[in-house]
Amino acid sequence: MTPDNEASWDALAGAYQEHVGWPDDELTWGWRTPPESELRLVSDVVAGATTLVLGCGGGQDLVALARLGAGALTGLDVSSEQLSHARSRLAEAGVAATLVHADAADLDRFDAGTFDLVVSVQALDYVADVDALVAGVTRILRPGGVLAFSVMHPAEAATDDTRPWPWTGSYFEAERDWVWDGLADDDLAFRSWFRSPAAWFTALTDGGLVVDRLLEPAPVDDRRWIERGWLDEDGYAKLDRVPATILVRAHRPRPDPGSGPTTAAS
């Protein structure tokens, strides 16, 4: 049976927000990944930017972006339960944002050139059709607009979550069904596409974007995963040897002023 990501996220949302959810005092790009204050993927463009967050989850990224000075905010997520948590978090933080219940690749609802900035944290690897995703993002970005996102690194995704954390998956096979166990009452199945840096670079550039930065940072120390029993020391040490995350910043190029139509001399 094909995993239903929407249903699984709805079932997981409460436990996820209680035990895993990211902080909202700073834009966090992923587990064991340097934060925005260190990476500065969007800090130079976020002020006043009309911003869309793809896979906004419980709203942490929306609150963090508001604190960085973002302009009008829109958050999109496939899970209605995650959006319920986002609604509560935004109200508590006094942050205004439009929330949309939709898949991250369902961007036809937005007019062309709507956004200055599109951000996604650990969500785009749930999207099957990466070419359609990139085409949609390119269309809704204004010329000069920025896409910045993080996804799980396929080197880490290829590990099996049984001790001693052997590498059982393939780096080169993006599609993978997996189970999140030990967090919610039931084990929940998901389907992800853990693409390589080269695959992302190709999809983005083929889709008309210019890649400005592509990062594979060394993991930062985060002992919470051992303290919560999700990793043992051996597993933690093994995962410390590969990147946890791919991070990308790209932009939609502005039209060349000299590329417009010309009038023949009479």
C-alpha cells in the first residue's frame, strides 16, 4: 500500500509538535543543522519580503521569519492538523499569516510573480514531481526573487533506523518508503524522495533558476536525540560522519534589458 503522507502527518502532528517541533525564536534549517544566524541563507533578503513557506508545519518558520522582518507571510502545508498547531502558535506570537491547506507542489492557486521569497525547511523531499515543483516556484517568484530550502541528505536517509544503524538504502534511489515509529501511538508510514545535491542542482537550473549556494554542512552537536532514546551513541557517531542536510539558495533571474523585442529600422 502506498503511504499517505497527509494522513500520516495528521496522525503524527500532536506528538511531533510536543516532542520534535523546531523552536520559533530562530529560523532552524533542520535537525543537527546550523541555524540561519550562522548560514545566512535569507537574512539579506527577508526584510519586507512577501514570503511563502512550503511545508510550514506548526508555524515555527513563519514566526521566525516574522522576527527577521519578513513582509506578508503565507504558510502552506498538506496537514490540516499541523496547520491547527500553526494557527495557535501564530496567535500566541502575535504574527499574522495566511495559512493554506495544500500540497507543496500545488502552486497554481497563486498568481505569477506573487512572492519575493519562498522558504522550505525539510519538506520538499515529500514532493514526487520535482520538475513541476520547480516550475511552480519559478512562476510565483518575482524576477530576482529567492528560493531557499533544506532537505534531508540522501547519505543520511540511506541508513536503517535499526541499531547499529547500517546503511541499507541506496544513495542513488531517491524514492523511499519509511516508518516513523516510537513517537505516536501507531507506527506511521511515509513516502519521501531523498534527492542528491546534483539532482537538485539539475532540476533547479533546468527549471530556470540560478543556484547561488549549495551547502552540505557538517552536523552540529545535538544530544537531545540521544537523551530522547532515538539514537544511541554508536548511531550518533555513525551519523556524525555524513551531512544531515542539503541546503540551497537560488533565484529567478531578472530579464536581460537587451533581450526585449526590437523594431526594424525604416
